Amino acid sequence: MAIPKETLSLSEGWKYTAMDGSEAADLKNWHNAQPLPTSIHLDLLANDSIPDPFLAKNEQLVQWAGKKTWIYEKQFTVPSQLLKNLTRMVVLVFEGLDTYTTVTLNGKIILETDNMFLSHRVDITEQVRSTQTAENETHTLRIIFHNAEQKAVEEMEKHPEQSWFSFHFGNKRLAVRKAQYHFGWDWGPVLTDCGPWKQINLEIYQTRLTDISIRIHLDTDHREAVVDVSVEMEGLADYARISIERDGLNVESRVVSLSDERTTTAIRIRNPKLWWPWTLGDPNLYTAKVTLFNGSDSSVEELDSLQKRFGIRKIELVQQPLRDQEGSSFFFRVNGVPIFAAGSCWVPLDSFNNKL
């Protein structure tokens, strides 16, 4: 019988240090990091190692931080009782690492990254079980955050055929899958940050939900909507309970039998509360909740759960031939109502997302 998924947060207990120019780490000069998510500039600020970069001309005084390679390290244990079932997987989940990293577990490289915007999952089952010789064995997780500015130069040199051009602060920013505002702009500071900018967790499971996708079919008079809820999982379970809620109240639900790792269920909603742009009405939202379980109604064992918010609406891009002239229309229609839509340039609220 499957065992419920366990998620252990690895957000606390981190420390950090810098590498010198020879790429040798100063392993005697560790500093305590803030709980994740964090970044090197925030940790340096918290330890009074740099001044506030937003005051006076302090931006110039903190540029050294973005030109170094940094190490984050943490020790953790996996409770031995969670490893007794040999069919369970142990997976490290990195929701976001900024940007070029080399990740090691107990001295062995398990991951290398080059994109700030991707999450990563690393199966460490064999490493953990092979070293789990004693009760609650300690494991060392180390993340080396390489100098992104230097890596950008190296990427450009790999592609001399490209015409690298940028209006602001050099061309190297173009070669890096990293927040572009880190490199500055016409009135934004240059703060080339790095670090574990999203959570890091340890998942132990036999079965888990991997994704929920929603597809809406809204009838022409808006009196009924069919919501197709597609579920993907890793591993198997007996049943899935699929519920649609609004404002915390159950609207419709289904219990479906599972035979493979994918299933789609159609749920009919009468008189749905439609999602509207704020200029036309309320942006009403629903929540799809999926729970995997084994057993019967008298003895239910929940394995994993996942939820996703969505709006019920129909959006159309209308492109029709124009009368008495060349070309076609180009406008959006939401729930049958034509709307005017325009774009704008959104400036980040802060150079350090984790302050918000």
C-alpha cells in the first residue's frame, strides 16, 4: 500500500561564504544566511557587510558582491523512519536558483544550472540510502553560485556569430537567462544578485501529483460551463477526488478511479461566476483541488494533494477583414464583449524580490 508524500523544508540553517579570485573558498569565514528564499545581497545586508545600496551613492560601493562566486551550504538529515519503505523516492526540489550553479551532495555533483527561471528536481534516493548507515545520518548540501557576469562573457565568446547589442550597461546581459534588471537600466541600479531565490524542499514519496491543467468550455449564453480537469501524477493511486470550489465553498466534485498516470474529468458548472477584466466586472476565480488516495470510503489513505486557481471566461482575438481598406481587425473580446487592451512597461517593485 502506498504511503503519503512527505515534504521537508530545507529553508533554514544555511550559511554562506565567498570564493577569492583563484576560485578557492574561504571555508573558515562562514556567515549565517537568512531563511530561504534569499539572495546574496540580502544576506550581506542582514550581516552588515554592505551598506544599503539604495541610499546615496552606495550602489557603487556594493558592486564587488556581484563579481564574486559565492557558496551556500546546509547540513540536513532524513529521518530514518521515512526511508524504511524501500519503494519510496527521495527527491531534492530546487524551485529557483539564480543563476549559474554547481550543486553537490556529500561532495558529489548532482546538478548544474544556467537559468534563473527554471525549477529542478534531483533524485537522491541512492545517495541517501547508501550513506544512511547510522540513525539520522547527516548530509551536506552545497550550492556554488558562479559569477554571472563572467559566465555571460563566456557565453558571448561561444557565439561570435551573434550580433550582441544592448542600449544599457553592455551586451553581456543578453547572454544570461537571468532577471535583466539585475544589470541595471536607465534609472535602475546595477545589482547583479545571486542565491537561492526560491524554496528548496526534500520530497519523499511513492506517488505524487505533478500537474493540474484546466480547459474551459463556456456555452454561448454563459449559463453553463464544462471544466475539463486534467491530472498528471508520478506513480499510481486508487482514486482521485477532484473538487471545484469558489470562495471556500464546494461547487462540484467527482471521485474517479485511476488506471494510469494521467486522467481527465469533465465537471459541469451551472450559472458560473465569470471572470472579467477589472474595467468590466469582478475577476471571479475558482479553485480546482485534486487529492490522490488509496482504499475505500471506510478507510481512506490520502497520498498527495494539489490545487490550481482559474477563471471561467472566453477570450477571443478577433481578426476580420476591414471594410473598404486592406488589413484586418485586431482586438480582444472577453465573454462576448469587445475590450480595449494596451501594453505597458512594468518596473519591478524592488531589486530584491524576496523583500516584498
